[in-house]
Amino acid sequence: MLKVVAPADPDYVSTCARLCDRGADLPREIEDRARAIVDDVRARGDAALLEWTARLEQRTLTAATLEVPAAEWQRAADGVAPAVQRALERAAERIRHFHVRQREQAWSFEAGGATLGLRVDPLARVGLYAPGGTARYPSSVLMTAVPAAVAGVGEVVLVTPGPSPEVLAAARIAGVDRVFQIGGAQAIGALAYGTATVPRCDKIVGPGNAYVAAAKRLVFGTCDIDSVAGPSEILVIADAAADPRHVAADLLSQAEHDTAAWPVLVTPSRALADAVAAECVRQVATLPRREIAEAALRGQGVAVVVADLAEAVRFANRFAPEHTELVVADARSWVEALRTSGAIFVGSHTPEAVGDYVAGPNHVLPTAGTARWASPLGVWDFIKRTTVIEYSAAALAEQAEDIVALATVEGLDAHGRSVTIRAGDK
């Protein structure tokens, strides 16, 4: 199922191009459907939200049951298995420990009679999306809510279709203020525009399916978003000494997310590539999500054979993956050369799963090649920056000639006049 390609193969170049040229484009029919849903929620509010939930999810809600009551939320969270509760608490603490280092400070300085500065403020209200459906992700609640809390966001709102007790426990641990049991494009529309029941948010973050991604793209500008997330990706760079069982397991850890996931191996060893392909067949047979993982392997799974590790790193920088694993000798020495990864996992004892759950860095990462310019979710996503400028009369007089010269070149005479008119003021 994992396709192995080497330079001598006739489709080697085209296969590599397909991998590296992927993008976050969505089918027109998905965008059109998402637009219709979002526009309807904007126009009709709760009524549209309830109708789309019934139509698409076969769940009957009322305006009174859209929000999960605090008492019900607490009861469900209290019912989580103790081992899971402890794991969520420990993961949340590690996530906080990492993210507090991302806090930004305001600053200012004086120059020639002018005081110039930057103010840093948390957003007033943010909306978090946690997927439902084929999988539920309390870890994503931690990864989105904890940085929001660290940033000091005024109100954190979570939307998720049919929240599980584990999701509600994660929300409680992470500091979520309100939970609404809605999902899909209709939930994104509600967060962006607000309804009588769901509050309007300044920003929406968190992963979802293609309809959620399309809706987030559509509402950007009305509110901010973190990204338009594509399917999960992993690129494993491995040398001949890598254990094929480990590499196959790591590829499958992403393949089981989604039939559209990208599990990719790059190695200078054809023998390893073949061994990993065989291991994927063996291991996938016992996965509960076998059908999903097999579809991802068939559709996007590739083992690319290259000349050496330097070429593997060059390929990785073209591919710009969400996750990059370095399963090679002296792995740390290659980290600096990897310039376009969402997250880098160094050495044979660092599977991608540690980043998904407990390491501390965020697992909401750029996908679809956007790691060329985008960054992981962080505290910086939940703040806004404002510049503050204060001039004395002397400072304005000193710079007036330059302001007028530039305003004249641009044909904006009122700009210049706003400076010169002050010249006679005492």
C-alpha cells in the first residue's frame, strides 16, 4: 500500500512533484455548500443553526440546548476515567509550561521629542473548534484553550458536535468558559457572526473537516482565523539503521487520522523503504481505524528513495510538512537544515505522538505546504498589538518638512496641511 519510488522509476519525478505541489485548495462543491450554510446562519441565526444541525448531523437541538449547562458539563467531566483525567491534567501543565514563554511584553522608547511604543492586549473573545465524528480530540481542546488562557483572553468559547466526557474534562482543565454542542460550517458561521444564543468571537481556531476549513476561509475578515487546515501530514527522514517497525508505526499514526492524510518516508535506503512498506501492511491489519489508514496509504502514502540524507533534507524543505521526524544517526545535527516544518521530532525516541499529546509545544500546525511561511498555534495567536505614538510640538516641527514633501509627492495635500496648520499654534 505504501508506494516505493526510486530515481530510476519512470514516475519518480511526477510523484515527487505531486507530493511537493499539494495545496489547501478545496473542491468547489464544498466551498459552495459551506457558503450557503454560513450565509444562512448569518441571516437567520439560531433557527438556521438548529436546522443545519438536524439536517447534517441528525441531532435535534433547541435554542435552550445549544449550550451545555455547567452542571451537565461538570457531571460528564467528573465521569472520565481517573487515568485519562490525570493524563489530561499533566498534558495541560506541560502545554502551559511551554507556552508561558511566548508571552510578549509592551515596550516604548523616546526619540527626538517623540514617544513611540507597542501595546500588547489579549483578544476579548475567541472561539475554539474541536472535531467530532470519526474521532474526538480532547488534546485539541488543550492545545487551543491553554494558550488562550495564557494570553489572558477574556472569554473562551468551545464548539464541538456531541462533546464527549473527555472533551468536556479537557475544556474544564484548560479554562474554557462556555461550551456549545454544535459543529460543521454552521458552528463557524455562528462564532463569526453571532446568534441570539452563540456569542460573536474575534477569532476562531482549531482543526476541522473540509467544510469547517472552507467556512473558516469564508468568514476571515469578519473575524480572524488561525489557518485553513488541510489533512494531517508526516514526513519521516530515516537512514538505513532505522527500525522499520518504528517508522511504519509513525506513518500509520498520521494515516489513521483521515483518508486524505499524507504519510511520507524519505530515505537513502531502498531496503528500508521496502521493509517499511511491508511493515505498514502488517501493522495496519490490526488497527481499529484500518479502513481510514489503508485509504490514506493507498492515496497519499509514498516512500521516496534519495541519494543521501542531504537530499532527503532538501526534499523535506520542498515538501514543507506539518510534522518532520528525523530517525537518523546524529539526528540533532540535521535540525538546523530543516527550514520549513511545522514541528521537528528529533531522534528515534521521539515519535510524533509525543507532540500530539504531552510534550508541550502546540500540535495545531501548518499543513498543505504552508509551513513555508506559517507557524504553530501559540500565545501570539490570541493577542493583538497596537502602536502608540506621541509627538511634542518640537518633534512635529522638526519632521514637518519631510512629511509635507512626501504628502506632496503622493498628491495628498490635506496630509501636509494637517502638519503646516499647526505651525502657527502656540
